Amino acid sequence: MRTHYRSVRLPWAAFLLIAAVQLGSAANAQDKPANNAAAAQPARHAPGKDRVFVWDLDGTWISKSYLDALKRLRAPHAAAKKAQAVVIQIHKQDGSYPILISDLRHSVQQFLIEVEPDLKPESYRLVTAPQDGVVSASEVTYIYFHGTRGPQGQFDALSIAEPHFANRKYLAMVRLPDPLETVVNRLVIAGKYVDAQGRHYEFAESGEAVLPDRKFTYEVSLDPRRASCELLQSRDDRGPDGAQRIGFQWHGHELGLFNVNPGRKGTLSCAQKPFAVLTPA
């Protein structure tokens, strides 16, 4: 059974909203099929004090290599070209646990049915399927992972054999303390700045931008195919397609802001010279 990938062309927050509505049509894959229904398969060894439940993994997980590159570069498009970006989001919704896996370009949407222990200590597998409830083994995708609970009894880091974008290579994943867009804003651009004329600018972690001549709600673009430069984007009727965009680039402690122009094949490009150069206020 083939896995279908959805192209991520929307801002991340908007994409998650649409994904929540369309989970019933999510793609699926097959791994290690058996003859019995997946719901009837017993755990691979008797559950004990190391038993892991679906709700133990609730949250947003991101590949550590990409997060480290994002912290270092403060540029999501450049970071995605330097390190493998994988985001896994698991959140309870109406009694179920949808699981959304993305490489920031495409995504796979399924349901997390169960967490089963594997043969080795601190080794487990996620049981995922395109729909919630009882499913056949042919519909199941197993995602293996290793993890150890921290001092507070929760998982903060996992090693996950991601099947859709990492070819089942184990990736170090960390749980984010806040929503993905908030963490990205914080690491990349959030702060108060001033330009050479003494005018003030502010980009809040929550996504509000205040410029000398305008205010708008922004989101940092994560899809490296979207533009040849780093990009802030917001829904706004003033743009040609209903969007307002500003390019940005860091040079040391200086933040350059650029006008954005249409490019070839639907991509966007930044003007050669910034319309403002900012320093922290």
C-alpha cells in the first residue's frame, strides 16, 4: 500500500488546522504485515513499570539536528538545507490521537492507535493507521523508537526510526516546550529593534509585528522551496495573492529586511538591498 504525501504550501499554523479537518483522508503505509488484525496483536512482552501510553508522547517533536541548525543560523530555509528536518505532532482530538509527520515540505497524516513495547528495554513502537479504531494489519505502519523517562517521569527526548522521510534511520528528536511557530519565532526573529533613523520595530514571539508604518500578524516560512531567501508572511489583502511578505537575513547582530518579488515557477526572491537594517534595541 502506497503512502501519499501532501505538499506543505501553507503557513504551518494554517496547515495544521486543515490537517485536523482532513485526517480522515490521510495517507497510509505498510510495514511488517501480519495475518491478524492489528488490534488483536498482543504486546511483544508483558507490560511492566516501563509501559508507555499514547498520552505519554503527546506534544510536538522535532529533529534535534534541525533545531540545533535553526538556533545557530536563525534561518529556517538555510537550516533545512543543512540538517534533516522532521516534525512529529501528536495531540489528542475528540478522544483520538492524530499524528502528523512532516519534513516541512510534505506531510503524512495518520492516527496513533497504540504504543507497544519492543523486545529490548526502553524500546517501543508506535502503531499508526489511516483511521482510528480497529484496523487490519495491512493498514498499520509501525514506527520504532527508543526513549528513557526523565526525572519528572516524562519523555523529553526520543530516538525515532521515522519511516516516511528518513528511510527508518533513527533520528534524535526532542519535545518542544511550546507550539512550533512560537519556538521558531523565538529562535529566529522575536525581539525589539531600531533602524538607522531611530525608528522602532518589534516582532513578538506570539506572531505580532509592529513596524513604523504598519502592524500585522506574521509567520516565519519553514518550507525551503517557498523562496530563495528567508521569509515572513501574513494574510493581508494588500498583497497580490492576499499575502503580505517581508524577506529577512542576519549579518552578525544586524537584521536586514527586504522587499519580496515573484520569482520563477512560483518561488519568491528578495530584493538585492534591504529596505531597513535593524539592530537590537
